[in-house]
Amino acid sequence: MTIEYRIDTRHSAWPEDLRDLLAEVETATIGHFEHLGFLGSQIRPVFPSKAIGNAVTVAAPGRDGVVIYKAIDLLVPGDILVISRVDHDDIACVGGGVVAAAKARGAAGIVVDGPCTDALEIAHSGFPVWCRGVSSKTTNRAYQIGGSINVPIACGGAAVLPGYAVLADDDGVFVADPNHMRRLGAVALERQKRSRHLRPHLEAGKSIFDYQSSEES
């Protein structure tokens, strides 16, 4: 029996100026005014991290470890591997070997809606990984079930299309079409600027309702 792996054409990496725009943007700021595109809050960084990149999507079933490495071979610098565990199991498809391979390809990070393994090794590598806990049960390249790469997926309850912009930090993971992400990023930066101006007012014990920004005066 021949095992089929669906690999669709990858999208071009999005412009560097978008990456620069998002460098100071926080996912929690976008969370003040956007309601779609957030992966579930149970998906957390293995260690405090931030990553910005171009989504390469993977639909990964069961214990099949082949599909992950097939996706890694397609990575270019700035990509983020976004993996949907389609069986919603407790099997880790990301560990020290996967991280080493993705890091060598210049990837910006990995996001998976399942557990990882080798958590300490991942932390020591300095390579950003977001996952749903840790498991000692892992995938294996001997198990060839199939899978898909660069297809629309659901990860952490959010729709992720190939080529989506990914913004991930200590507060969570947010994804959006690059053009929409650009608009949101600009709004977020302005909001963060206002928040920095407001903070001394609050730290002085004053009411937020008594605050008037320079833009409003």
C-alpha cells in the first residue's frame, strides 16, 4: 500500500517590512480589539519567547513522524511551522530532533496544538516552540499514515491558511492574512503608545477616568 502525503505549493514569504512592523507588537494588544485568529490559550511557549513568521501548515495524524520531516525540508528562513494534530491525541510530534532540523533551516519557530517532548532540550536550544503540554509518547517515522502540508488547517481552534502571518509571544499565538495583520499591527502600536503614556498616571494611584491624553487635550 502506498502512503499518500499531500504537499501543496507553498506561498511566498511575506515582506520583511511586515516582520519589522510586528517586532514590538504584543498579541495581548491585538486581543483588545480583534476577536478572530487567536489560538487556544492552552497552547503555551515552552520557555518565554517571541516569534514572527510565515505559516507553513501541517495536518499531522497519529504517530506518523514522516510528514513533519517532509514539512521541515520545505522550510525557508522566517517560516513558522504550524501543526494541527488532527487526531487530538497526546502524542508529541515535536522534540529535540525536529527542533534541531527546523532551526538549521532558519525557521522562526514551531506552533503545535498538541504536546512536545524533550522540553528541557528545546529550552536549551533557544528555538521558540508553542505547544499544549509535554508527553513522553512520540511520533515515529516507522509509522507512515499520511498527512498534508500547506493546506488550510485548524490549530488551537483557529483557522490557519498557508502563508498566514504568525505572531506568537508569551501571551499566546495570533494568526491572520498578511494584509490584515499589517493593519492590526499599526493599530496595536498606536494603542501601546497610548498605554505607555497612561501607565505613570495609574502608577500614581489616579483613576483611569481622570486621565486625558495629549491627543485628547
